Amino acid sequence: IKMTETYKPSWVPEKDDSKFACRVMYGVEGGHEGTPGVVVNKKDKVVPVVRRRILDVDDYVEGVLNGDRAILSRAITLVESNAAAHFEIAQQVIQKLLPYTGKSTRVGITGVPGAGKSTFIEALGTNLCRIGHKVAVLAVDPSSTVTKGSILGDKTRMEHLSREPNAFVRPSPSGGTLGGLTRKSRETLLLCEAAGYDTILVETVGVGQSETTVRSMVDFFLLVVLTGAGDELQGMKKGVMELADAIVVNKADGDNKQRALVTKTEYERILYFLRQATENWTTHAYTCSAYTGAGIMELWHDVIEVFMKQGWDNGVLAERRKQQTLSWVYSMVEEHLHNLFYRSPVIMGCKDNIEEEVVKGQLSATMAVRQLIEKFSNSQFVGEKQNTASVFEIK
């Protein structure tokens, strides 16, 4: 289709309005470096294309602090980038924004796939926006096995929340990690706080016990479950349940309401025997319906807000955030050393031979580890240099 023609796909409604979340973006003609392109709008008027300007550190900081969602999105993209060239700029932005962070309510939401986490978040987030809160949703999306990028399912499903002016929904690819949290999720959270979002909802992929990593970055940890979850209950009770500050049985509506109440009682019975996740706080099970909205705001006002007030008053949340920050530091040290080891030219040169000897039974696993560590240590002592930024890249 030529640029001089007006093209409207069959799925675009005749009358565009605010209820229609998607828009047609017409292509750009020309666009060579240093020359303006042209674009055709719906009325066949040719207008110049304004190239997206390159932002410096101060531009990012100012835009985020002003609540500019476009610049916030670009700042998050910068933070999530694995390119070494972006690392230094991203860290400078984070450093300048640090004084404006830490003032939000951080809620992690996890659960088995199909439990209705996205629907629950949309219902909660929409209601919070309507009573004056600014809500950011960090929806950690499963990664595409082809492009390694986000499938973007959560953002398209949260159609009502996405249209709220006080909401910001950001799907991020999980990168294939079992925990479902991207390497830069913590920094993304800080950017959203600096942009003025007072409530951060972190949704994770929901794959069982590995999902407990969400606890390391939030204040309140919520587990969303379903009725009749016998197998899931057995598989998760020693993993996620003992870390949950509340358990909510979703889809408690219609004919399923009575079963939801029974399931709630079952979870309460098991919680009685588990160690509490947070000091001076007793974890209980609740019911709600993300579809009808029943029990959603009661959970927010009577549980989460009470938990936050009590936690700040008795110092538990201040201590939790301090420990989370220190844990974050040392987890990045481990990641740094991991990448430093596997990117070492010496290790890359000898790894295949050592692996082959182990597979053939010619070398024990313990001796293989010893050889690899010795080779790596010797290479560092003789002056092997690594770029500090590049070791943060992930293949």
C-alpha cells in the first residue's frame, strides 16, 4: 500500500472513540538520516514526521519527575536494555531519582496460572484510580521463545485499567527466568515511584515455588488461588503459602461462591500450622470476585492498608526494605561474578573440553569445578581486564 493512500484495516471501527484502545499508525516514507519523512493521516494530509529526540540524563530525570508517561516508558526501556552503552546512562538516571523513591505501597501478586491475577489487578487498580490513587502495574509477561520479548498479553487484557489517566501498565518480558522477575524489575519499580505512583502492583508469571522471588521487592505479598486447588495446594503450601501476607480465593461468584468459602476454610486451617510471613501479622484467607468486584476493595482497606500502617508503626516494613536493599546489592554481586566467570576468555576456551571429559566419565564433577575455578582465578591474577558495564549483559 502506497503512502499516498489512506488505509484502514477491517478491524478498525467506523467511529474511533476513547473506548477503542488501539490506533492505526501509518508508515513513514523517506526518513533517511538528516532528512524529514512524511506521514499520511486519515484525511490524506501530508505532514512532516518529527523524529524522536535523543534524551540525556537530565531529560529523563525531569520527564519522570513530571509524570510524563512517554519519558517514563523510555526510561524503563533504557533500564531494561542489556546494551553496555545504555548501562551508565540508566544508572545515572536511577541515582538522581533515588531521593524521590520509597514512598509507595508495594504489593506483589502471584498465584497459579489461570487464577485470575490479571483480572484481579485490573479490578483493584481501576477502583484505586477512581478514588485518587496513582497505580503502576508491573506485569511480568512470559517471554516469547522466538523474539525473547514480552508477549504483551497482560496489557491488552487490562483494557479498562490501561485507559485510566492515573494508571501505568508496563509488561516486561520475564526473560525465561523461573522466578518471573526481570533483572531490572527493582529499578523499574523505583522509576515508577519517582514518577509519583503511590501504589505499585507487581504481577508475576506464577509458576510455583520459584515465584517466591517477588517477596524480595515488595511490602505486601498476596497469593491468589482458585477453588478446588487440591494439587496446587499441596505443591505450593511450603513454597509460596508460608511467604504470603494474605491469601485470596478468587472467582467467588455465582455457583462457585459456596465452593470458594469451603476453600477459604481449608486454607485457614493450613495457615494455622505455618509460620507467619511477617512479624506481628497473622496471615488469613479471604474470598473475592474480580469479575463482579465483590471483596476487592474490602481486601484493600481492611487488609493491605491496615498491614501497611501497622508495619510502618512497628518498624517491620522499614527493616524489611533495608534488608531487601542489601539483598539486592549482593544478588547483583553474584550476577556480576556469574557473568564475569562465563564471559572470561579462558573459561570459554577450556569449558568444552572439560565438559566432554565429565560426560565421558574421565573427570569427576568436583575436579571439573576445581579446574575451572583455578583457571579463572589464575586468569584474573595475571591481569585479565573486564568491562564493568559489559558484565551486566545477558546472552
